[in-house]
Amino acid sequence: MNSKTNSLSYQLRLQDKRLKLRSQEIYDRWLIAILKDQPESMSAGVASQCIIDGNYAGLLSWSDSLGSAVHGSVTDSFVASQLVALIKKYPFPIPEFKKLAREEATRKFLAAENRCKKYNLKFRLLTGRRWNRHESTHFRMASWIRHVIGDSPVMHRIYSKCAFGPGASIGIHGNETSLARKFLAKDWSCTPGALPYARSALAQDFHVWELLNSRRDRPVCLDFEDFCKRVDEKVRLVHNNNIVFVPKTTMVDRTIAVEPLLNGYLQKGIDLELRDRLKRVSIDLSDQGRNQELARLGSLPAEPDPYVTIDLSSASDSISTEVVRRLLPPDWFDLLNSSRCHTYILEKTEHRYEKFVSMGNGFCFPLETLIFASVCAIYSKPGDFTVYGDDIIVRQSVASQVIKTLWQLGFRHNTGKTFLQGPFRESCGADWYAGRDVRPLTLDYAFDSVENVIKFYNMSKRKPFWDSFFSPHREMLRELIPRSLQFQRPFYGVETGAFEVPFDVFISSPFAKYNRKICTWSWLEICRKACPDVKGISSDLRYSTV
């Protein structure tokens, strides 16, 4: 069995190499086949010609025009959005696209910084004036926020929730971001303002006391001053975070800030505390179901005052410092302000932040939710709205007031993803047209491996619309894999493991086995195996029993 498994592993690696060499050709041929079956109203012939000519810029332009067009039926709406989803995020192997995507992300980031600068100046000027026409609105928002999070943070609760997240930090990057890598790092990066809080947070974890114990063969010293001294010896003070780029669409990247290690540790505790406080007003950031359900209800016809969905552009990048100072209780502002980075490095140049937080900050998501929810709360009945990050759902009757107040605070709604009229609503990964799920299946990876081919094949069967749309062309993907590697299973599972087929097809598979002892079927599928992360971790830093 081992020799057979090794042989299959070798065949998989060989097939992956073949697919990688032909991935763009496979995508072009498969997409042209899909476009040939579309109605003339979609102008699919234009897209097919762009593919034949290698004019991928023209193909992306065609998808943009198709996505912005108005479609009269639920089927046409789905087909159009599905075609766009197969193109807009696909990783075309064109260096110019990657360069343009980074330039566009940089432009949007700096534009948001410039807008935050203007609003910071605006609110500083308003602070000294006796009369401000928006004062009562801001006071009501601040009162609601105080009701939700309280006048002051309860520090021992925040410290007990602090933890290292799974992502990269300054000094910890790439695939080496495990918990051990962070605890056992040569030094811990931290900003000066966050260090006092970080000391107290680390002191809540006895494993840190053990880690910093100079002699493993002696009892741990529980003197807090000595502990702080040892933390300071391990800390490397920094003043900025680093802006990096990750793919968002083919032509636009997303900017994310890589935070110092201990800042991220502290921000995690603040994040969890804010999430718990938001549950007081029925906003649960661990569940998108409420947003998705209200979006569905808003898409139903014949509703006198339906729910509408509002999406904001560059929401996290538009939270200016003075807006947060104006709305949050002073003690909360001081904690958050001390825990964040005040400067950033973009393209090897250091700049001072005008925004309060950027994407990548640990408490960015609950903070923006809190601010946007406070806007909705002053115009809506309690519980008659919901917010999940920058996905906002309110009644149609108050939507214009909510949008107007958001503009006054420096936030801009995305007109292409905000739906105030008609039968379509979109929120938290759910698209509804007159109560029907029309969310397209996004293709944001190439068919360059057996696992990716299997993944798209299986995903294309998960929903009725997807199943009917891809049914004529699904087998074209399966034929890319040799029969010796066409693993099959009769149930749902990990999307990349094996082709999901009906039971009668499965039992004829050469990989299906029936175990008479336990009276059940078994099969072969592709499984990823975790590897121990020990390379590069010095033996003298590991825990020992000495």
C-alpha cells in the first residue's frame, strides 16, 4: 500500500507540473466554451475574441461593462455576475497587471489618507467653535457608543483575551508565523506606547514567565518588576508598521498593515473585548447569518419599507483620528491610540498616519463596526438594523440619512455595491435577487494543479444555479486529470480531496473499497499533511525538562 501511495504521489506531482505549464491555455479554452453558450444579449462574442487575441485588458473591460449593466430577470442577473466572477479575480500571468494593481492600491490608500487629513483638520477646527450644526448628531452617536462599551475599558478582561494571531508581524513573516515562532522569536517588536500594556498582558500568561526564566532548572521568579525587566530585554522598539499588498481583484490590490508583534498581541485582546460588548446590542461579529437574512428579506417584492444594503469604499482606511477621538470615551481612545502605530512605511518611506487604523490592525474590524452601527442606531429602531464591518443594512426610509451622516464623517458609500432600490441585495457574501440566491462562484486561482481542478469541479455543484450553469462544461475540467488520479467520493468533504460523484458512480471507481468488518465504504483522496515547524528554531530556545 505504501509503494502504491508513493507512486500516486509521484504521479500527482508530475501532473501538477503539466497543468502549471498549460494553465492559461486551459482557462482560455474552457472560458471560450462557456461564452459560446451565452445569449447574444451578453455580447459574449466580444469576450471570446478578446481571449483569442490575447487581449486580456479588453476582456476585463468587457466584464466591467457587463457587471454594471442592468439585467431584467433573475437568470440574466446571475449569468452576468457569474461571467464577471470568472474573469475579474482570475490571476492572469501578465506582469503589467500586477504593476497596475499595486499602483491602484497605492493610489486608493493615499487618497484615503488625504481625505482623513482634511477631516482631521475639519474636526480640530470644530472643537473650538461654540456652535456646530452636527454637534447633536455626534453627541447621540457618542452616547450610544458609551452605552455599548462603557466609559472605561476593563483592563483585566482585555489582558485575559490577548493572544498572538495567525498572521504575519514585524520580524515574523512568510510561512513561519506559528505560535512557537512568535513566542520563541529572537526579539519582540513593539511600539513605545503599547509596551506598558503589553507587559501587563504578557504577565497574565504563565508560559511567558517560564519562557523568560533565565534558568530552567530553577523555580520561576514571580516578581513583577523582574518580569518587566526581562520583557524589556527581549523587546525591540519600533514606531511604525509596514504596508504590504495582497490580491483583491486582477486590477486592484488590497493594502494591509503588518503590525509589530506585541501590538498585535494587545490588539487581539481589544478586538475580542469590543466584539463581546457589541453583542449587547445584538451585533455578533462571529456570525454573518443575520446580515445575509436581512439582505434576503430586503430583496423580496411588495415590502413597504424594505431593508437596503450599504457598502462603503475603503472603509477601514477612512477612519480619521479625530472622528475616533470625537466619538469614543476618552479612556477607550487613550487605550486604542496607545496600541496602534502612528506611522507607516510605504515603498521604503516613513509617513505619519492620518487615519486611526488600517486594515491589518487587530481591532480595526470591531471599531469600524461600532462607529457605523452608532450612525444607524440614531436613525433606526433598536434591533431594526445590522452592521458587519462595512456591510450596513437599514430600512429604506432612513438610508439617505445614514449615508449623509457617513459622508459628514468622511466615509463614502460604494455606489456599485449599495442597493437602495430594486430586487437585488448584497451583504456578507450573499447575493439575493427577489429572494433567490444568485451569488456567483468566484474563480481567483488558476487550473494549475490537480487540487485546484477538483476544487472548482466540486464547488460548481454546491448550489442549484452553479450546478445548472457549469453542468455542460464541468466534465471538461475532469478530463484534464488522468483516470489513475480521478479520486472519487460519494459525500461532501474537503473540496480539494476528490471528485464528488453520485453513489452509483462511486462504487464503480477503482479507488472505492468496501470494508466488511465495519460495513462501510472507504476511498482514496488527496490530503495535506502538516509538517512540524522546527527548522530555524534554536534548540536553546525550546522548552526543556532540565
